[in-house]
Amino acid sequence: MSQRMQQGQPMIIMGEDAQRVKDKDAQEYNIQAARAVSEAVRSTLGPKGMDKMLVDSMGDVTITNDGVTILQEMDIDNPTAEMIVEVAETQEDEAGDGTTTAVAIAGELLKNAQDLLEQDIHPTAIIKGFHLASQEARAQVDDIAESVEPDDTELLQKVAETSMTGKSSELNKDLLAELIVDTVKAVTVEADDGSYVVDLANVNVETQTGRATSESELLKGAVIDKDPVQDDMPTAFDEADILLLDEPIEIEETDVDTQVNIESPDQLQQFLDQEEKQLRQKVDQIVDSGADVVFCQKGIDDMAQHYLAKEGILAVRRTKKSDIAFLRDVVGGNVVSDLDSLTQADLGYGSVRRDGDDELFYVEGLGDESHGVTLLLRGSTDHVVDEIERGVEDALDVVSTTVSDGRVLAGGGAIEVELARRLRGYAGSVGGREQLAVEAFADAVELVPRVLAGNAGLDSIDMLVKIREAHENGDTRAGLNVFSGEVEDTFESGVVEPAHAKEQALSSATEAANLVLKIDDIIAADELSTGGDDDEGGAPGGAGGMGGMGGMGGMGGAM
Ligand code: ADP
Ligand code: MG
């Protein structure tokens, strides 16, 4: 052994800027960071939750209370906090909703874990207990859930409405919920095994500013936000053969270096004639195929536009690639990339209408194979339409997973209180230190009704006690209606949530909490941000002013 080690000095194995935090300090550091994120979104939970105004580095403003949007825009750069952001992202991908719930529960699990750690309960026991509780909770969700079929329109509309409450889309939630459910139904098919498959790829959500949201509509087929290339083209066809083209109707560029030497006016004329002939030939190919309408993804030469108009063909240029792909689903046929090989069989078949006020084309498929619907969302300004679109996209996901999953729950904290009650019963059978973790898990789940009440300006403890009482009396659907402030059967009052999203929220929150708890050693190549040395006085990772990551000032002692 070296002299230095004997003197009790640590051997230096890390760079100067490197930092190492171990054991309890590491856990504390991580838990604080994760809790800070979770607390930042908590105030947005539920219909009475507040909004957040997010300003990005370009100065663009987003006003939202959507958990995942908030966390993504917060630009967090603390690694532990990022794990919590991932919970929200997983939740968003898997369920389309419940992001705030998942993140809030993850934070509360960690808060309760911290208490257990302080009582010298080993992280391994906590992790095991949380894992068992999460498994049991999901089994109980399945037991409590009620089933729903695609034709339970009213119930599905409640699911859509519940998912939209608290968002801007809420103002028109009756109409939007109806549109959302109709949309999902339009793309639902029954599989051979009797289950339902919803294909949202057949749904195109279009937004249009200028008119009231209440004028939003569900349309069979596609909506194309483009003008005809010439005003004198026809714009309405009851039945049209439609060409989808991704080749320009322009003169083909000759080889890059080719020079044309023109020495006489005759030659110039010849050259121009040549070009004209080429364009004429392309237009003739289109005419010969029998096409009435051309949606071209690329450009269309002025001369070709003129020929097309004379032939009575409607032509649209620079159609978005995604619109062309969607049109193909709607009208059938093929997307043609070479006019030389165009045949009639490549054409799609449908009707075309134009709304003069809106300057939109409505294209409906008429073939047997036609599928695809467009949900046209309207609103007065970009901000309004954007937030409505976010709400509607989420609700579409929620309703479609509900249809394929087939199970729903009473919301407003009803499911959480029932789960907590059952988990406390289950805890006894677990025994040992894990039992304490299961109980801590039950408490954490009850965060949802507490926060819902608090955000609505109600006394959260009073409310929780009332809801628990109802559950003790066997009313498994008793929850809080934040609008009336009453404890009631929330399923009946229309606060209905998908079971799948709740299961997902429970499991991703647990996974994240356990991931954080498993870490007992942080080795960082650079200095860890602790919130104390931030120039702008805010919290690290741009979370300043949004709950921040305070409480980490004590880190210095760990070094
Ligand atoms: P999340 O991102 O988790 O979906 P939300 O802000 O959408 O968060 O809030 C969802 C919660 O709000 C759910 O627990 C749901 O049951 C509850 N909720 C929705 N509508 C009501 C209502 N009218 N009364 C009480 N709770 C409601
Ligand atoms: Mg929600």
C-alpha cells in the first residue's frame, strides 16, 4: 500500500471538474430533481388546473396545460429530471393522455420513498414494494373497469369530453366530442377475433383559421388547402378521374453543361417550339389517360397550365407530399412519377368540390377501396386552433385506445381512492418492510384527488376524507366533481377515463421512481448543476420560475 493511502488520503482517479455523489446524498439529489419536475406540472392537473405560458428561445409563445408539452418545452438538462420527462413521453405515446397524472404520481412516490429512506428502510425493499403495489394496482384496475363497445356512443363521447376538459378545446367540447367519436368510428374495423382495430392513419386532421370552432366538421375524404393553377379551370366534379403526380410538368433540364448557341431568330423560334412541344406532349399524355383533375406534388409550367385549362382539366401544383399520400388512400390509383408510363389504371376516382370562402378543395373517394376521413378544425386565430388541435389529437388517441381496449373507469379521483383502499388491504399480505412501501404507494396514488381538489380551490384533505368514506361504504365510483365541489358517482356525471391510460400511468410512474431509487452513486464528468450557482438565479435546465429545483443547496457537503 502506498504512503498516501496509509495517510487516509483518497486516491485521485477522476478529473478536476468531475464530481461524485454517493449513497443518501445521491438519492436525495435525484429525488429532489425528479420532484421538482413533478411539482412543476402538478398545478395543471384536472379541469380547474392552470395553464402555463411557455416562451421558447425564439420568443414563440405556447399556452397550454398539457403535461408533455410543458415538459418538452421546459428544455430540462438535469439527467434525473429527464427521466421523469421520459415518463410523460412514454405516457403520451402509449395512451395519448394522463401525462400529468403519471408525472405527478412519480414525484409523489419519490417523496414518500424519501420518508422511508429516512427511516432507514433499504431502497431495495422500497423498490420491491413499489413493484408489487404497481402490479396489484393494475390487476385491480382491470377488476374495477367497466366495458365499453364501439357503439356506446354516449359513453365514448364522455371519454372524449373528459380528456378535453381543462383545455381550450373544452369550450366546444360537446361538438368536438361528437366529431371525435364519429371520426374514430369511421376508421374502426372489427377483427376476426371480435376485437376492434382503429386505424388513425386514415384520419387527417386539418386546421383552418378564420371561422368559429363550432363550424368544425368531419368530412369523408381529403381537404386540400390549395388553389387551382389558373382561375379559369373548372373546380367542381361529381365524378372525376384523378391523377396524383409527383413529377413536374415542366421542361426537363438538359445536361448541366449543355449550351445552346443561337445564331439566328429562326433558331430561337425552333428552340422555343421544341420546348413547347415537350410541354404539349406531357399535357397530351395526361389528356390521353382520361384524367379530369391533376394534383401535382411539383411545379407546373405556365404554358402547361394554359394547355391544361384549355382542356378543361383542373390542376393543382405543389401539393404537400403528405396530402398526395392521403389522397391516394381516398381516391385510389397510384402516385405517378413518370408521365411516359401513365395509363388509365393509375388514376383514382372521386368527387371534387371547392369552397370559395375557404379556398379549400374537398375530395371524396368514390371507389370501393376508398377510405380516409378529414377532421377539419376551425378557430379564430392560430393560437386557438393550435391548442384545439392538440386537445383533439389527444382525444382521438384516447378514444381510439378506449375502443380497442374496451375498458373505462370513473374519474375525478374515484379510481385512485378505490385503488388505494384495495392496496392498503393488500399490504398486509405482503408483510415486512415491503408492506410499508405498498402503503406509501397507496398514499401516493391518492395524490390525484388531493391535487384535483386543491387546484379547484377546495380543501384537499376534507375532500379526500369524504371520498374515502364513500368508498368504505361500497361506492366504488365516488369521486370529486370539481365543478359542483360534490362527491358523487363520477361515472354517472360523465367523468370517464380509459382504463388503459390509468394502467400505463401507474406502471410508468413506478418504473421511473424505481429507476431513480436504484441509483446510489452519481459520477459526473462535469460539475453537477445544483441550482445555487445559476447566473440568472433560476433553477438549472431552464426550469427557472416553474417550480425550479431548489433544495439542492446542501450538496456541497457531500464532496
Ligand atoms: P392528465 O395529463 O393526467 O390527463 P388532466 O389535466 O387532463 O391531466 O387531468 C386529468 C384528471 O382530471 C383525471 O384524473 C380526470 O378524472 C380528472 N377530471 C376530468 N374532469 C373532471 C371533473 N369534471 N371533475 C373532477 N375531475 C375531473
Ligand atoms: Mg388529460
